[in-house]
Amino acid sequence: MLQNQLVTMEQNRVTIIGASSAGLFAAYLLARAGRQVRIYEAAETLEPTPRTVIVTSEINRVLGFVPEKAIINCIYHIELFSRNASARVTLAQPDLVMERERLIRLLMERARKAGAEISPGHRFLNLARDGKNRPILRLENRIRGKVEEDRAGIILGADGALSQVAQPLQSPIRRDGRAPVSIVQAEVVLPPGAKADTVQVWFERGDTRFFYWLIPESPTHAAVGLAAESQQEAHQHLTHFLSQHNLEALEFQAAQVPLYTFRARASARPAGLPALKQAGANILLVGDAAKQVKATTVGGVVAGLRGARAAAEAIIGQRDYEEELRGLKRELGLHLFLRRFLDRFTDDHYDELLHLLNGRARGILATRNRDQMAGAFWELPLAQPRGLLLGLRAILRPGKVADGGP
């Protein structure tokens, strides 16, 4: 009986590594459900890095509330530009421009109010075993300059693109050899002609396999950026882009983002450590640590929060985490499939793609947001069959890949 009580107490404890948005949201859900939750954050102060992000309205459904404190603007239109074509999509539900720092502070406040403890200045080192073969967390207390240990019940790795929790497990999430892509963006004064309710996107295949973006933060300012294979490459191309468009960078923001792969897994058990039956594993990965990021748009906020909710519900309901992730993995898999098509596109392909955005196809894009790709994936080919033929041509007879492409 005593042994069973100890196991129950262990399973009731959840340790989260990383005070990311996904980690904090999972902590909030778990603590609210009565679990004992502690978050260890490597940074010595809980000061999130500011960065402008844009998300779909799906975030409200995933969170279960509207994160009003984090929203700084609403977007109703998206304008797409290639070398010789353009298209405009009006959204049925507005996209939300958010300040990442505010979102994390909001989730931190909710997690604490629900009863979660947050310990800054603690860097995850590794997992060990105690005399009874039970898992022990080893952490560096960066404030006191010493190594500390904590009993590990269930562990959530939410420590970002370069997750230290995922790395030593030798899981497939680390074996694909794909480095995170780099995002660099600059805050600028909103240029003449740009509207505060309209995002602009440019496809420049010679600079990036992704795209440039202008995200209005307010009627006066915007964030202009791109994703590229390295921070140096992204910064170089962005500087040139700003010069071309007569824009001056007021400040720069940067981040590394790991894209989802079909081999990515979100749960693991370190060799030699006993598995807890709870949720099918004793280590779960969420957010960027699990590569829960859309490969098409390099957006990971909503996907990471979905992963956090799935992890929390798996733990609370004692269900398998990988099963809870099925819907998210299907969505992310479709984005990865599309990314593989788009990586073969040239500037000419993008010109043709934007020309093909007729009324019916545009209407589907307006009502099916980027976090609802499963529905749009089958509807778009029916609305515009030539778009499917264009993708097949790019795969079977790709044009010359521009300099700077993969």
C-alpha cells in the first residue's frame, strides 16, 4: 500500500523544463486540474524576449480564452506578391498580431494563480537514478552556482528549439540532422501605402525558400522579416530588402525555429530508467522542443499550445500522449508535405500560383486559416485543379533553383 501511495505521489508531480508559452500553458492546465507543477527556467530572470508574432484566431479555441492583454493588432487582409503577380485574400476571421513577451507574461500569471511554481536560474543537466532506480533530475542552480537534484515524476520538455531535454534521449526528434531555421525581423515605421489591417507577403526565391513579411503592429509601426537557413543569411537578405523598400530598422528581433518532420516524436523514455505508466512515457516534449511548428509558415505558437493542451490532457486523463497528438500531427504533416512542394518552386511558379488564386480558391483560403489546413488541403485542388498540376510540374520538372535556395 505504501509503495502504491509513493507511485501515486510521483505521478501527481509534473516537472516542466522551460518557461516557454507551451510550457506555461501546460503548467496552467495541469495545476488547475490539481497536479503539483514546478517549472524550471534556465534564465536567471523571468524576462521574456520581445518578438512580434502573428497567429490565427484558432488560438482563442486552443487556450479556452481570448488573450486580450497580448493582442496588439488585428489583420483582415493578406496581400501576396511574387515577381510578376499579386493576390489579395480577405479573412473571414481576423489574424491576431501579438507581442510574444505579453503572451508569456499572461500565461505565467495564469500558471502561478493556478498553483504552479516557477524557479528561474535552473538549467537542466541530465537525468540520473537514485538508489531505488527512480529518475532524478539534475539541474544547475545558476544563481547559487551549484548542482541540485529533484525527484522526477512526469517531465515536460518545453525548452525550445535547442531542447536540452530532448537532446540526450537520442530520440528520432534529434536524428534527422535538420538544423532550426532562423527568423530575423526588424521593427520599422509603417511605410506609405501600407495599411494597418493588411499583412504583406513577398516570395523572393533568390533570397529564401520561405518569404518576406510585413506585419503591421499598429497604425504607425510594423515588423518586417524573413526566415532563412541561418541567422547571418537572414540578416543579410533582410538588410538588403529594407534598403530596397526605403525602410529603416528601429530594432531587430531574432529567433531559431525547428520545423516539424515526419520522424519527430513527442514522447520518450531514457534508457535504463523505469517508465511511468502515466501518459505512456515519463518524458513528454511540447512546443519547439517537439518541433510542433508549421513548415509552411514557420509558425509555432498555436501548434505549440495545441501540443501543450494534448500533453496536459494525456497526463490528467492517463492517456497516451502520441494518441492525443494525432490531430496536430496530421495538420503539421500536411504543412510539411506542402513545404516539400514549395521548396521546388521558382519565381515563375509563384507567378503562376498567384494568378491561379481565383474567387473560389481565395474564398477557401479566407475561411480555412493556417491552423485548419486539413480542410483546405482537399478543397483547394477541387476549386483550382490547375494549382495541383502546377505543384506536380514543380516536383517533376523543377526549374533552376535560384541562388540561395536549398
